[in-house]
Amino acid sequence: MSNQQEAHSDIQTALEKLSPSAKLVAKTLEYEGDLTQSQLADETMLPSRTVRNAVAQLQRERIITAQISFRDARQKVYSLLATEALSAD
């Protein structure tokens, strides 16, 4: 099994254990690209507190990463580490 296949399997296993809101946030990042927490709340129609918890879960599992926004240094922009890993085989 290649490293890419192992990473795919690890991410799929991690996603299976996460809450539905975390899965929705991950899929939204896959389809929409990099977003801030407030943009994620708007896109998913989830409360900001739920998005915050989902983002924390995804970061703990190393599925997403956060970077400081160039537009507003008070905000973080979240992105997937491996987009192809979310796609079903």
C-alpha cells in the first residue's frame, strides 16, 4: 500500500469517528475551498459554536489546517490537508 493510500485510509477512518457537523464542514471545505469560520457557518448554515467545535475536531485529527488570513489578521482561514482523501472510491 502506498503512502497516499495509507493517508487516504487514515483520513477516512478519522472522518468516520467524527460528528456529522465535522463531516459537513470537511465536505464544505472540499467543495468551496479555503474558508474562515464565519464563512463556514454561512455556507453550512450551522451555528458558529457548532462550527467552532467541528473545526476543533478536524484539527485534532489533522484533517484541516489553519492559517492567518491576509485580509484580516484576526481571523483564520481553514483548508483541507488532503482533498482527494475525502472523495469516495
